[in-house]
Amino acid sequence: MDCDVAVLGGGPGGYTAAIRAAQLGAKVICIEKEPELGGTCLRIGCIPTKAWVQTAQFLHAARDSFPKLGVTVSEPKLDFGAANEWKAAVVKQMTSGVASLFKANGVEWVKGAGTFKDANTISVEGGEDVTFKSAVIATGSFPMRPPIPGLESDLCVDSTGLLAQTEVPKRLVILGGGIIGCEFASIFRTFGSEVTIIEMLDRLIPAEDEDAAKELAKQFGKKGITLQLGKQCTKVEQSGNALTVFFGEGEQVEGDLMLVAVGRAPLVEGIGLEAAGVTFDKRKGIATDDTRRTSVPHIYAVGDCAGYWQLAHTAFREGEVAAENATGHDATVDARAVPRPIYTDPEVAAVGLTEAEAREQYGDDVSVGTFPWVANARAVMQNETVGWVKSIHETRYGELLGLVMVGPHVTDLIEAGVVAIDAESTVETVADGIAAHPTLSEAIKEAGLVALGRAIHLPNRKRTAAKA
């Protein structure tokens, strides 16, 4: 089979690249071995996980907010079977939607495992070779598993294995305090599990703003999630249907299930990159430039396998950029305003620089304003006042550098910061804009006002001085 653009992988980066290339007039073939399109995100990652998040949020609201707001219901209980049916239905709807988009845009889906034979040919297991003019590699990533004795137990699962559970574990031990570990900790604590997180670094979500990490740890503690930070797991022992997890200096915890969430690695081995002449590193991924072009000029790589961000929404944009370049157009990926949502309870979201990154780059020319949700009328109405919004800007020209938020619906609200940073807005632009009242979005404006020393709804607040 001949085509203009061959796409290896049908996840967020791959299917977006395929559709965009077809929109631009190319004959496109997408090679995907799984029975459904959508990749890890739609099938066994973002979408099913967030379906559980929604169940957990409703449980939390029914237990803690309904009585305060005058809504009387019987004691809310989790029907895990029904939650799983809902999760599966959401996944089916989303993956079927991608297949429909392929059909509507004239993208041919070739089912099977693809491997490069050379720089212009992909062989398909059990099928015909695909010959192409340009190609986009979108093979994604896979869960890593550290060499810890006992981790081969069937009771030690990755995120895919956890999503496949049909019963809520009474005791869940989570190895890794990053995004995946924290999201599942939040979900299963609300579902009723006793949860322990073991993290070798001294804080949760270590790549994020330190204040956000501290706030999340504080709230996790209040929810009864046990945090073992700055400690390494040394071994795991199984006895019957239970685990003993050893960590730190002779410490241990019992569990019925263990989630191994220590990160994901790019899927770059075993797909014939050597035969195609594409340069890659098994840890960092495929080397690309800001057009997502690889070391072979007509071959591109996007998403997790390209090693920039392990986020579906960045893969979407990278897929568009790669497709446009593969069809003779000029496009680049702008990394200044990549939103970083974390679907915990409370939610965490950020865009741009963290406060530490801003101070490292700009020194004393940094001002920060923080506005708490307890001072926001809509948050008070919703009984969701945990957390805050932090606005970070440089003081010479006033450019907004970052926005960090912890609290209600911040994974939705962060888009305001994306647009502002992409537009190179000043903090004055954000602070002087008119925010609808009463809304949660007012907190973004208010944080800007605090940073400027013009706080209206906070008493005796002064502009935050730059730290030494």
C-alpha cells in the first residue's frame, strides 16, 4: 500500500496527525495494533481514570457538601460495578468517536503491529507493507517497573492493571508520588481504601510548584492518606492475597494491592527505528526539533515517544504540527504555555513557570500574588474553599510568567493562563480585566491584583516581596 503520510500509532498524537494530514489533502494510513483507536489516553489512561475521578467527586460532594447546601439524601455508597460500567461506556464512546473521525476524513486504519523496514517502508504484522513519502511516529510510552525484589507479584500492578480492578482494595500501597500515583491515591481514598504513598523524593508532584506540592500533601493528610516521603521501597513480599512492602530504614506496610507508578518510558525499541535511520535514546525518546522532525527529514515523532511531555494535549498539538510540516507547510511547537492539570482532590493545575523557576531566571524582579478560595464567593457557595490561585510575573515589564492553582475546577480554569501567557499578557491585563461575578474565574484576576499590591477583597495584603 502506498500513501503520502503513514502514521505509526493511533493515540492522541497519532490520530490527530492522521486527521490533520488528511484535511490538508494527503492520502493517509494509520497503523495501530490495538483493537480500538485512542492510545493509552483514551483506552487505559486519561479517560477511564478521569471517569473514576468524576465518580469520586460526586461521592465527595454527596458526603460533605449536600447536607450543608440543604440537599438531603440517604448515605451515599459506592457501587463500584456501576462506576466501572460508566467508565467503560465513556471509553467506548470516545474511541468510537476517533474511528468515526477517521472515516469522515478519509484516513485508512490498518490494524496490526508496524515496524520500519527502511526509511520509506513500514511492515505490518499479518498484512501488506505500507510505503510512504512522510511518516509520523506516535508509539507512545509504557509504565516503568524498577528492579525491586518481589515487584513481579500479580498483586503489584501498573495503572492499566489498577483500572482493570473489579473490587476496591481495602489497603492500597502506591509506589510513586508523581501525578499518576497522586491521582489514584485521591480516587481510592474517596472510594474507601486505606492508602499509603511511598515516594523516594521528599515531596509529592516534585516537578510542580513547591507550594502546590505542600498544599496537596496537607490535604492528603487530612483525608487520611499516609505519606512516606523521602523513602525508597526495598522489597515486596506476598503472603496469600496480601503484600508486605518494605521501605526506608526497616519500615514496612501491609497492603492488598500495590500500584507501581514510578513513571513511563518512551516506546522506541522494537519498532525498527534503526532500520529507518532515526536517532533515539531508550530513556529520552526520539530526538526531534520544534517541528517534530527527526534525524530523518521526512520522518516526524510526536507525543510520549518524542520525550518532551507525557501529556495527551501536547501530543494533540505536536500531531498537528508534524502533519502540517509533513504536507509542506511550516509549523512549530510553542512550549511556553503548556497546561499541567492534576486531577486530585483538591485539583492542581499550572501553566508557565513555577515560582522557583521564575526566581531562578529573573532573580529579584519577580512578584507573586496569592488569592485564597475562601475569599471567593462562588467557592464558598459550593463549599469548596481549599486552596488558592498564585499569579507570578516579572516586575520590569509586568509579563505574566506563570499561574499555579490548587482547588475547585482549576483544571478547567487553567486555560485562562494558557491564553494569557501565549499572548504575552502583562499581569495588569489580567488584573484589570472584568471577571464575571460570582465565578471561580474571579480568583485569577484577584491573584493578579494581589501581586500588584492592589488587593480589593483581601484585608491588609501587600505585594509579595521577592525572596532573596
